[in-house]
Amino acid sequence: MATTTNSLTLTSTDLFDDSLSISNTSTCYKAGTTIGLDQTTGLTRTYLTATTVIDLFPVVKGTTNAVENGKVYIANLSEDETEFVTINIGDAVIGRLYAGDFMWMPWSPRAQHVNDIELAPSVATGMHVEFMAIHNFANIYPTGVDS
Amino acid sequence: MATTTATITLSSSDLLSNVLSFSDTTTLTLAGNATGLSLTSGLGRTNFTNDPVQGKVIYRSDDATTNGANKVYLKNMSATATEYFTVYIDQEEMGRLYAGDFAFFPWAATGGVKEVFTTTIGGTWVVGETFEFDGVLITAATTSVNSIATQVNSAYYPNWTTTIANSDEVTFTARHSMDAGTVVTATADIVIVQTGGSDATAVVSAAAMGTATSSDIIVVPSVVTTMDLEHILFKQ
């Protein structure tokens, strides 16, 4: 089994009267166990030149995945503060990642196009994004391409 | 402006044949500019102990700016590996947070429209007659419709806020966006109890239906025994 460690810190000295300091570390385990997740899509970096919606981690057509404890990381590498990518899951809009923002969330894709994670750039002038899934799903494509 | 920094680090020495290690840091700013986010819900901790299992709305879309650079942090405080929270945006499942897991993600906070209606206190009122709405009973202290409107406006309603537009008109606004159909009927469920043959009225003179939000953050625990969730919203 693999051991993948994730940590997140949230800090501010002036958001409150007192300091804010939240620090967490967790290990990426398979659902309901202490066995580490053992697959990853790898950290993908891509340059998007259209506002077309893309499916980041497509499920293999005609297959299903068990309910699991996958993890997703997405970052908008743009340095133009007006540029954002809109992140969707299934029929819901999660939110916008503005320049420099990142996200980390659990994910359990059951079947193709059911709760896919999709990304759409706000501009067609070119944006770099990074994304990665750590998982143990039997049926997602190893590359982040549209299906 | 405030400066709030988020840093994520991912590392593994055995997930791949080579070491995986990367880190990313961002400053939380308003949408489209470099001004720091200055609003937050504060760090909250919510307990779930319900039989049968019952989910809770952690953040309502009404509470943040739609398409703002809002950020949500959630953490499952359980130490039991099998216990998890299922996280939803509206009715869409995002995934499960198992024991010790956390999430940090942007939030569109797509809001709906709050229902609004205006009622006009009219007719002839007798002291002691009552106006009842949303479980709140108002007893007329005078015969003046303007004074009764003031009494109606001064009360606290669990699901509505009120203002006085004109001296005898009270406007009710729902606290949350929803599509509950409350004002479909002209009475808006107001009950007037008349005494002594009076013709006291509270006619709904204007109304606008609401629409439901589409991105409330909802979590559902996996067990009926106690589980805690920590959470914070940074918003604009």
C-alpha cells in the first residue's frame, strides 16, 4: 500500500482580532480503511485555449465504480486576477477558481457523466491549469481528456 | 483588507516509483482583484447525533455572494475509519469525507430568490382581535390600523423579516430563498380572528414567489452515533 500525505494550512493575522491558524494533515486512505490509495492520474498540467468545458477525470464508458474515497486537486495557474475556471460536478456548479487558487475535495465517480468533474476557463486567450486525482477506482481513464 | 493564506502540500514516497512532493500556496482574494477576502463565518464545529440519520445545511447560498471567490473548508473530526460525511452541493454528491479527511474548495453560492409579500392592515379592528402568521400571534392593542401594522412589524417571525412600506402596509421577506409556495394564495396563510362583528382585514396587496437556491452545502453523517464536523467559510 502507498502512503500519500496531504496537509492544509489556513492562516491569517488580520482576518480576526486574533490570529487564525488551522493546520491539518491526513493520509489518503481507501474508503473506511487505513489502507492507502494506490493509484493516481499523475499531476497534469495543461494549457487551455478555449472556454470549452472539459471532463478532467472521465469514467470509462459503460462501466461503474464502487463508492470510494478518491481525492482531487485542481489549481488555476493563471496570474491574471480576472481569469478563473469554473468547476462543476454533475449538474452542480461547485465554484470558481480565480488566478492562483486551488481546491482539494473528495470524489467518488459512479458512472460516466453522472458526477464527472468538469472545468471551463473564463477566457480563450490561454490558461494553465493543474489537476490530479489520487484514487483506487477501477474505471477512470488515466488521462484528463474529454470523453 | 485581510490577508488569509492557504497552503496545501501533497507528498508520497511510494505512490509512484519516484517521490511525489508538491506544495501550493494562495492568498484568498475577492473575485477578479487582489483585495483580500475579509468576511468569514468563523471556524464552526457541528455535532450530528440523530436517529435516523439526518443531514444539515452547513452553508446557505444566501449567505455569500454568487460567483464570488468564496472558499469552504470542511473536516470530519471522527477518529473511526469507517465513519464518513457525504458532502452535497444542493442535491449533487461531491464525495465522502472519511475520518480525519478535509476538503477545501471554491463555492459559487448560487442563490435563489426570497419570497416577498405585502399585507395591508385594513377594515375596522377591535382591541383584542388577533393576527396570526408563521406561528406568531399578534393581539391588537388599539383600533388604529397603523398601530396594529407597527405591532405586526415589531414581532419576530421565525421564517420572515418585516418592514413597513406605508403606515398600514407590512412587507414580509423570507429569511431564506425557497420555493415553498407560501404566497400562492392571496391570504399568505394569515389568520385574522375577528370579534364583535368587526371587519378587520390583512389583505395581501402584492406578492412575488421565491425560487430555491441551487448550491447550499449539505452534509450527511454515515452513522446515528455522534460525529463532529469542523467548517469555515471565507466569503465575499
